[in-house]
Amino acid sequence: MNNTKIIIATIAIVACTAFAKAQTLNWNNLDENQKHIVNLNAGVDYGATFGVGYGYHLKAGLPLVLNAEFSMPAGADLFDDFSTKAGVHARLFEWKSFCFSAEAKGIFRRYQTPYVRLLNFGSEFSGTAGYYRHSWFVAAQCGFDKAIVTQFKNSGLLQDNYSGIQNGWYQPATGGNFFYGIQGGYSFCNFDAYVNAGKVIQQDFKTSPLIPFYANVGVNWKFR
């Protein structure tokens, strides 16, 4: 990989840290008859962001939620950057009020600067362990966000500086980020209000993105 590709791959890694966060649920307040979960959230994740999501609670041998999410940064050009995720979230273990859940998602992201437009396909895997009561919960979470393949469309400005640069699909080998943090919330009626916060580091465990932390607040509305 030549120097210009390394530069672009680095841009992609930094850009793709945005909007990567696992779903937040109070498993002890999720009734089996509550099939639909609507989510609204806002926070800081590479930049100021806001998002919406929908989950469908399946009747299965264990609590299982299929979910889809859309998020974007706050700014003048709202649809220049965005992230969409779809996947499954399952509670795998429960003992008294202690629960462990795991989540797997596919991700599609768009990120644009004056130099390059990036389209990225990736994946996210995470695990959450915590103490869940009917009206409140607190948990720890860790996960891995992988940028699998990215398409680069370079602007004339970048091409003027790097004449050999090329458009197309690339698979940067270093395109992954670990995230870890804590979350907690309060449940009332058919709602969960929650907050989560933590840190992000690249998979080499040495490099951090421009903003190496995330913080998010949100609310779930659960209904039949």
C-alpha cells in the first residue's frame, strides 16, 4: 500500500468511529407482550449526533430483539454523513438480577469531507453485563466495530495534491475500533430513559480517534 492509500485508509478509520454504539435495554422491564420498541437518542460520538431506532421483540426461547437504527451528526448538511445499522440483540444469561446480553449488527456508513467521500460497510459485535431491576439498571459494555470495506471517491482538491490517488473499493487492514464503557437507566410505565458513556480505541490498542470518548442519552418507548 503506497503512502496516499495509507493516508486515505487512516481517514476512513477515523471517520468510521462515528455512531458505533450498541443498543441499550432494561431486560428486566421488557414484557413478553411488548413487541415494538421505538428509540430516540442524542449524544457525542466523534461529533454531536442524534438518531432513531426500532426494535421488534420476538417470541423465542430467549429474549431476542431485531433492531434497525439510523443516526447522523448535527450540522448544516445533515445527510452528508450518516450511519445505518441492523442486527439482533439477545439476552443469553440471567441469574437473579444479573444479565449478560450480546449484539451483532451490520453497518452502512457515509462520510464526506472536502477531500473525499467514503461509503463503508462494516460490522459491530458487543457484549453487555449488568444488574437489572424492574425500575432501574446499571451495566458495563464492550464491543468491536470493524470497517470491512470502504469506497473512496476523491475530490479534485485531493487529486491535485496526490496525482496517483485512485477511486474505488479498499479494505484497510487496520479498520477496526474497540469501545468500552458503562450504561445505566431508569424505567417507568412503558419507557426506559438511559445514559451511556465510554472510550474508543483502535484495534492496535495504541491509537485513538480525534474524540476518544462517547456519551449518549436516549429513551425507549415499548408497546404491544
